[in-house]
Amino acid sequence: MRRISSRGATAAAWILAAAVPLVFVGVFFAWPVASIVGRGLFPDGMLDVAGIVEVLSRPRTVRIIGFTIGMAAAATAITLVLGMPVAYVLSRLRFRGRGVLRAAVLVPFVLPTVVVGIAFRALLRDTPLDGSVVAILAALVFFNVAVVARTVAVSWESLDPRQEEAARVLGAGPVRVFVTITLRRLAPSIAAAASIVFLFCSTAFGTVLVLGGAKYATIETEIWLLTTQFLDLRAASVLSVAQIVVVLLLLVITARVRGRTTAQHRSFATRRPRRSDTPVIAATVLIALALAVPLAALLERSLRVAGEWSGGNYLALASTGGRNALTVTPWQALGNSLGFAAAATGLAMLVGLVACVLLSRTPRSPVARRGLDLVDGALMLPLGVSAVTVGFGFLITLNSPPLDLRTSPVLVPIAQALVAVPLVVRTLLPVLRSVGSRMRDAAATLGAPPWRVILTIDLGVAGRAALAATGLAFTVALGEFGATTFLSRPDAATLPVVIYRLIGLPGGDNAGMAAAASVVLAAVCVAVVALVERLRVDTAGAF
């Protein structure tokens, strides 16, 4: 009887653990998104096909959808071309400064999107490319090179190089070896990286909003415009539904391709560069330098006042801008951002750790295994669905008892945690799955209760990965802009929101303050990334 009672208690504990991530995702993601779907498809309780067709057939809607798909496809193609040589260098070659290169490639990806937009505005200022399609395209490529480089590098380093070496011995040239052997073997990981990049580009918000404005709107920025400027909630809901459908298809494709690329993984030893590697090394160096150019332009702009070198823009961060245009100073906004990011990180780590401990188990029941797969998939959805859609959903669902949170600042860290949880899970789960069941079974046989097994074995092994996941979650939350634009109050604005408000105000002093505030925010993100990279935990699976 005692043994049966113990098993029952253990089963109840696992069910309770599963409830933590499911309730979090259900209440703060599935419910708001389902409400948007209902508002768009069933405005009066019945399916409104005519209304959906009317919104989707508007000339502006057709143009925006076409621009979004075309821009995402073009950015994805360019990103693949630029990311492949970097992936080769990171996965195959061993040289001094390899870690610095890894960090330099990762930095653009974790920068807040509004900072990237400000950086390209500073770079292209007073040129015909300022505010052009080329500017948006360049910013999207800048942001996503790390996705291709690090995702493909993980697969590339697991390829046995002896096949390529045998082909060279038989007389095949480098190009033929790459096209006929290497590229074919890398095809699944390249397809996975391409689908992820396309997903990120098609749902980009802050960068497109800063660089394109209303002239070059995407589905994401149009949802924001319809909601905040025109109050056309029905049209915004229809566009959100269309975007969700596309995102779900992309996530399914990515999951299937990723399943083929992660079935087996073995890292082969890297080698020192050869003379034949000179072209790809040169290309990688040029790409790394190109990634640094926008950030250098941003720093230069922040140190210029009326054409002269000065630190005045940084001193002005203690003020509320020209004619007191801001409710809080940028320094106060940074404090708000840090506080919200810390709360979001704590929430994301709690949900992510519980989910990872649960998902790292291998139950005997096929039903239980399928259930865990569904939980894993549900936790990944917030990474793909638009943050603007989530913020919009918060406003139309969490506005009545018992969850009347519409005016509460707690919504900001909750929205940020939703985006961070998938990164936490993708960082921690491979490490916990590598533990194996034998160590846990041995501890249980020696009398250790389940909670002690988790503390001493699971969390002991995943300690460094947990620190890396914490840093990534904090960085993502710190720069989150899409949902925060809907949810932050003027007296508790975050720094990304304040930066965007500054660039919308006339006057060079406000633009200078925006550049200085962007440098400060970027510096904080880079410092966190440097700490994460120092932990030497491979986080490519998070992309």
C-alpha cells in the first residue's frame, strides 16, 4: 500500500509539473490568440466569410502581404549566402579568436530591433538609401546572419570530413566537392535555418517600423497601425489570423526538418586553416566587419551634437527631451526595462526549468510520450507567433475580472517571458536529455526522492546551461518591443519604447538622445552576450 501511495504521489507531482507550463501558455498565449481568431473569423458569433474576403482583398492588404513575403524571401536568400562561409569557419577551423568571432556573429541577433533600426538610420543618413527598401533588407540580413551561421555550424561540425577528403583524393575540385557532397548533406539544416529566418523576417516589427514607417508596411506593422491609429480591430484580427496560419505552417516545416537534423550529433575535431581556406576566411572577415559598421555608425552619431564631437547626448539622457516630450527620462526607462526584464527572466526560468525537467523524461507509455511532444510544441509557439499579435490579444482578453490586467504593469514581463521561454527550453533541454536515465535510476535506487534527484543530478548537470539560458532570456526580454508597445504605460515606459518615441519627435537633440540611448541599451545587451559566450554553452538550438 505504501509503494502504491508513493507511485500515486509521484504521478500527481508530474501532472502538477506539467500544469505549470501548460497553464502559463494556455492563459497568456492560447487564450489571447484564440480571442483574436474568434474576433477575426466570428465577429458576430458566426463565420463571416464575406468580411474576411473584404479585408484580404483590399488593395493595401494585398500590397502589404506581397511586400512581406517578398521582403522575407529576399532577406532569407541573402542571409543564407552570407551565413554559409561563417558557418564553415566556425564549425571546421581552429584558430585564435574563434570565440570572439562566435560572439561577434551572435551580437546582432540579440540586439533590440529598435536599436538595429536606429543604427541603420545613422549609417544611411543623408543618403538615397535612408528609409528605402534596401535599408530594411540590409537590417533584416544583419539581424539574422547569426541564425544561419550557428544553426548550420552545429550540423556541419557533425559531418564526417572523410567523405570530402576522399573525393579530393579522387580529383574532385573544391566547388564540386561542396556542391555534390557537403551541400547535399547539409540540405536539411540549411532548410531549417531558411525557414527560421523567413519566419523572423516576415514577423519583424521594430526594425521595419523604424526604417520603413507607413510607407513600407508589413503585416506586422499594419496590425499595429490598424489597432493603435485607426482602431480597426476587425481588420487587425483578420490579418493576425492570416499571419498565424502562415506561422503555424512554417513551424510545422521547421519541426519536421529539425527532427531529421538532430537525430544524431557527433562533433569532429576542428583543424588549423589551410591555404585553400583563404577565400572563405576572407569572406568571413568581411562579413564580420560589415556587421560592425552599423554599430560604429550608431556610436559616431551618439557622440555628435550640431556636427561637433560631444557627450551632450548622453548628458541629455537625464532629461525628458525637448519640450519635456517624454514622461520619463531615458535613464528611468532603462531602470524600468531592467526591472521588467529581471521579472520576465525569473518567470521564464521557472516555467522553462519545470518544462525541461518534465520533457527530459522518457515515459514508457506511448500516450505519455505523445503528450510530452505536444507540450514541447506548445511551448515553441510563442517564438513564432507575432509579439504584436500577443500584445493585441492581451488588450482584448485580459480586461475583465478575474484577470483584469489591462492597466497593470505586470503584463509587460509576462509578454516578455512568453518570448523567452522557448529559448530557455531549447537551451536547457538538450543538456538535460544528455543525462540519461541510468544516473536517475541509480539515485532513486539508493533512496533519493524525486525532488532530490532533480536538484542533485538534473540541475547539477545543467547549471552552466541554466546560467546561459538566464542571460539569453534577460537579453531578449530587455529588448522586446512588439508587445511592449501595446502594454507599457507612459509613466513606466521601457527604453526601446522611449527610443522609438524620441525618433518620432522633431529636432536633432531628440535624434541624438535616441542614438545615445540605443548605444546604452546595446552595450547592456552585448555585456550579457559576452557573459553567455564565456560560459561556452552552445545555444544554437535556440534559434
